[in-house]
Amino acid sequence: MDDQEFKKVIDEIGAVISAHQRFVLMSHVRPDGDAIGSVIALGFSLMAMGKTVFIINEDGVPESLEFLKGSEKVTTPPKDPLEVEVAIALDTATKPRLGDGSLHAASKAKIWLNIDHHISNPAYGDINLIDARKPATGQIIYELIKALGYPIPDETRDAVYVAVSTDTGSFQYGSTTAATYELGADLIRRGLNVGKINADTYDNHPYRRLELMRALLNTLQISDDGQLACWELLDQTRLDLNLQPDDSEGLIDMIRSVKGVRVAAFFEELHDGKIRVSMRSKDSGINVCNVATEFGGGGHALAAGIRMAGPLSEAKPKVLSALKQALASQ
Ligand code: 5GP
Ligand code: MN
């Protein structure tokens, strides 16, 4: 999507928002900072305009993001469908990743808006604002709010910052652009407390996360050529340490950061017997989204994920072999 198309679709979305009153905003299961930040950001802007807004997430707000102002407005989906006209999916690469409960709760909506930055998004909305050039859905929301002249209450300001900061590795990844830093500058001018919000986001982990890191380090493996590193989280470790789903968020960056490593993979046994795979590439020549897609997953070229059938002893060699092939063909 180029700039011209981006502006055109934003105007279409603006027309839908103007013409309706009742909205439900949703994002993907196992939400991260961009997923929760984006729904809070747009939700509170719409509420400041007098719209009726429901904000739901299949798994609710993870403990690590409860500090965000406005996060109490994000609930798990109600049992019965909501009386809404418009459903807005944010940061969600495929419709099923919203979760069955959220899809049911949104089932009375007659218009679907799909706003995302995943290249693998198949455009499942009636209107699709999918811009893979943007490092975070939060940046797309910010640009939309600015372009349409919508209000930016404090909840929106802080949520945009957390969405963008978490999806850019604290404004570090190559996807970060001048516009991303300008966004940060604008939010600071609007009163954002940088020190506090970064401390809340990054220096506020439960002790069990460190215990998890110790357990992961005990499973660390690296290929002979030093290019592929991985570790794994067993279901038993989750039980032993009483882990929450978001405790492992970002830990894969530790193995990605090793000198010589080009691809990092994180395997996790889920309680339903499935395996969750997180992958990171440090090399623009190695597209982990393509590998994820082979196994029914998706994401971005440099950060992608899969949920696949277990057991770990079968899933792991299959994925490692595909990653080795991607490395060899490079
Ligand atoms: P993470 O490894 O942080 O969970 O995810 C990295 C990226 O891949 C995110 O953008 C996420 O949305 C995407 N992703 C993770 N798991 C899946 C999955 O099971 N299916 C799809 N389509 N995308 C995923
Ligand atoms: Mn995102």
C-alpha cells in the first residue's frame, strides 16, 4: 500500500466512523503491547468523540500491560453478541486469530474494518488498511487519528507509545522510521512521561520471568555453524513456575542478539498439546514469515510465529529443518 492508497483508505474509514455510533474493537489472542495499545488508542479516541465503544480481547489484558491507563476498559468477550454496527480488528493477521469468543461477540456487526501491519494479512475486512511498511499497528492508528483530526486523550497518547515502542524493540528495529521518532516527539510534547512509561513497560517484570529465563537457558542449542539458535519451554516448566502467557514476551531477543546468529527460534508446549513457535531473523535475506506460512503461521519477514500440532519432539525438527533450508538457500 502506497501513501496515496493509505490516505484514500483512511478517508473511507473516516466515513464509516462518522456514519455509525456503536463499535467493537478487537485484537489478536495472546495480545502483546501493539495489540492492546492499538485497541486502547483508537477506542479512547472514539469514546472522546462520543461514540459507544466496546473493547474486547479473547485473553484479556496481560498482567504486564495492566499499568496502561484505560486497560480496565478492555474485557474478555461477553457470551452474547454485542449490539454493534462496526467491528474493528487491529494488529490481527488472520480473522481466526481474534479468537472464537471475540468473533461471536462481534457477530452482529455489519461492517468490518481490518487495520494491520502484517504482510501476510489476507484483507478479511470490508475495508482494509494494511500497511506492512509501518513498524506497528499503533503507528497506523496514530496516523489515522491525526489525518482525521480525532482527539488524543491521555489514554490514547500513552497507548500509542507503548504499542510502537514494544513492536520496534524500543525504537531500534530497522522498521523504525523518521515518522516513528516524530510520533514519539509529538507524544512527548503532548505530556507523555517517557521515563515512567518505559519503566512501567520494561523494568517491572515479575521475578518468575527471571526464573523462566534460567529454565530456557538450560535448553539453549545452537547449530554447528552458529547461525541458528533455539530454546524451548516445556509445559511442566510453566506449571512449576506458575507462568503467565506473557512472561516469555521478548525473551527470544536474547538469543537473537548473539553474534553470528541469523535466525532464532523459540518452541513452547501449550496446554492444549499444540506447539507455539516464535521466530526471529536478523538478516533481510531470510524471511521467517515464509517459513511460518509453510506451517500455517504468519507474521513479518523478520518476526513470525506458528501454532502447530505437537508433540514438541515432532514439531521442532520439522521447523528447524525448514529454517536450515532457508539459511542454506541464502
Ligand atoms: P511472536 O513471536 O512475538 O509471538 O510473533 C511474531 C509475529 O508473528 C507477530 O507479528 C505475530 O502477530 C505473528 N504470529 C505469531 N504467531 C502467529 C500465528 O500462529 N499465526 C500467524 N498468522 N501469525 C503469528
Ligand atoms: Mn504489531
